Amino acid sequence: MILKCLISFVLIITLVNAEKYPVVMWHGMGDTCCFPFSLGSIKKLLQSELNNTYVKSLQIGGNVVMDYESGFFIHPNKQVEYACQELAKDERLQKGYNAIGFSQGGQFLRALAQRCPLPPMKVLISMGGQHQGVFGLPKCPSLKSKTCEYIRKILNKAAYDTWTQLELVQATYWHDPLNEELYKSHSTFLADINNEVFVNGLYADNLNKLDKFVLVKFMNDTIVQPKESQWFEFYKPGQDKEILPLKQSAVYEQLGLNHMTTNQKLLFLETEGDHLQFNKTWFLENIIPLLSRDVN
């Protein structure tokens, strides 16, 4: 009887102290790694709910100012390369990690999974990521209205100019359905990671190494146009009204999303609210369980 109690006690202690996979977060436009009212608070919540697991909020560059500016002015290819190097140096991530990307951080983390398979990403959660790009920039709450309007005008008129593609992050995932060929031939980021320029088999293979790819759509989103891009859907080519279902789009097979569906690795979630507006209860019920797997 004493032995059974001792074994039960040891099992309980083991479960309580089980090591969870670390979590890597990537912020969106107009945010940083460490603002206490945004990713800072989410980091504390994750640590509290996941047995004080290690949480790394990616900072691009040597300080918070540079990190903030990276959301607008450092090309995603450079950011992904930088993040790959940073994760490779972190010994606490070498057994694998889960990842949460917020807004454009979602597609940046997906690019990281496709281009940088080591250390291995286990679960990728995209919170409002624009995986088929955007066609419209209705408002930028993190920016002064004049700045937002300036960016919108540039994207509408010169999104695929060489200078714009190199210097403005949002141009690299601007997807004009009225000019599909121009988009594919001049997009310096999104068209590549979506295998639309040429099919890179490694991108699909690496993405399929994920245990789970979770796509969260905000049902009342006024920032992402179209909001269906958060679920990898987009306008039918040649117009900007009708949405093409994911399974009918070329990217579904080009990225191996069809195989992820077959293997039950692709998960679609939705929540009420505007862009990145979710409550704690929803997060605890829907996101935390996806991150609760113990390290093998």
C-alpha cells in the first residue's frame, strides 16, 4: 500500500513538472517583442499556463526601436534569415519549439518553418496572418493617419516597383488579384514562400514536418483584406469580390496543404472581434491546449 502511494506521488510530481516545448512568438506590424501591453502580457500568460515554460519573443535587431522599425522597413527575407540564426544559437530550443505568429508574424514564422527546419518547429499558430497576402490597407491603428494613408497610396500605385519591394515590408505580401502575373513576377517574398514562382519541394516537405498548423481568422477583421487570407484563401484571379475556396487554389497542392489536410495537421479556428482582438477565455480554451504537449 505504501509502495503504491509512493508510485502515485512520483507520477503526480512528474506530470506537474513535465517539461513543455518552448514557445517562440513573432509580433506584427506596429508592435515589438516586448511591449508589456501586447506580447509582454501574452508571454506572462503562456508561462503561467504552461508550467513556466521558456518563451522567446523574437526581437529583430539589437534594440526595441530597430525591432519596431523592422515591421515596416526590414525585408522579410532578411528578418527570417536573422531569426533562423537566433533560434539556432538558443540551446533551449534544440529539442523543438512551438510558435505563435501575430498578423504578419504568422507568415514570417511560416517562412521560417519552410526555410529553416532546424531547430524543429512543432506547432505553428498563425493569429490573423495574411498567408495569401492583402489587397487593401483600410486602417493602421498603430500609425498616424497620414502615415497610413501614405503607405496605402504607395501600395496601390507602386507595390511592385523595385524600390517599394525592397524598402516596404507590406509591399512584399501585397497581392493584386487584378494583376496576378505582375504579382508573381515581382513579389519578393510572398510569391516565393507560396511556391508561385517555382515549386520548391523543400518548402512543402518542411511545412509538412509540423505536427499542427493552426490558422486563426478574426471574423470582424477590418485590417486584413480579404480576411479569408487568414485561412489561406483569396480572391479569384481577375476580380476582387469572390473568394476562391482553399481547395480550389493552386497553393493548396503547391505547398502540400492537401497532405496536411489528409494527415489532420491543418486546423482552422475563428474568433469574433477585429484584428488580433481576442479575449483571455478564448485563448485559454483554444490555444493553450495546442501548446501543452510535453517534450519527448
